[in-house]
Amino acid sequence: MAIWQYTLIFIPINNFEENYKKFICQIETDYRKETYFFWENYYLNKNSITEKINSNISGCKSETKNSIFWKGDAEKFKDNDCDLIFDGDSIIEFTIRFDLRDKENTKTFIDLVLKTASEHQLKFMNLKYHFFEANRELLIKDIMESNAVKFLTNPEEFLASLTDNK
């Protein structure tokens, strides 16, 4: 994951409260907590998402039996990625990262994630485990508070903050 990417994890709204209890009871890991159980008792066909991602992330696409990974073109400031994990045809994890270095790319992906969330009754989780509704103002606020924006706005200050003992 590049520092100029903003990461969103999609979470179904259905049974959120019940599944959130499972989420917070997880042991911390080196990467991030699992989100697959949010998708229990919720069906979202991978094909409906795959078509949208195919048309918005060009570059490399890699498929396995239970996953699809897209990687965009970093050199053209379209370093957009998506991870889709599924069981059969049903999605069980869905993460998207988009490049904030290009204004038009950012606008495209804000529109894409909001439309996708609205169409499929999903909400968002960021890498700090903050959950929020698929709302333009909330999304933009979260992007503006992200490490990606902090890095792009003032890289020296951001890197210096990593060594602070606060």
C-alpha cells in the first residue's frame, strides 16, 4: 500500500451491531482485524462489483479461486487497488484503495465508492477502525484526516511525526 493511497473497507449495514461485537472481540494483529463476519447472512454477488472495478482500475488483475486483486498504474497517478475475497459467488471481504495524487482520480473514486455503497447497503471502515455511513461529507472529512493527505500536504512533517515519541 502506497502512502498516497486512501483505504476503505466496505461493510454491510445489515446486522452491523451484532457483527460489531465479534469485530471488537478480536485480538489485535500485525495487519488489521478481520471483517469477513460482517458479511455473514448478507449476499452480494461478486460479478456486480467486478464489472465496476474492471471499468475503474486498469493495469494488472490477478485472480485465484477465492479472490480477485486489481492494481492500477502508479506512474500515471492512478495507483488504485481493490481486493475482493469471496466464497462461491458471495463477497466476504471488500477493500479499495485509491490514489489521492490526482484530483480527477480522487473524484472518480469518491463517486464510485459512494454509489457502490448506496446501491448495496454498505458502510465504510477506515484503517483506524472508524466506521461511518456512506455520506459524501463524512467520506471527504475522513480522507482529509488520513495519513495519505497528511503525507501529500507536508511529507517532511509527516515523516518527522513518525519518529516523535508522543
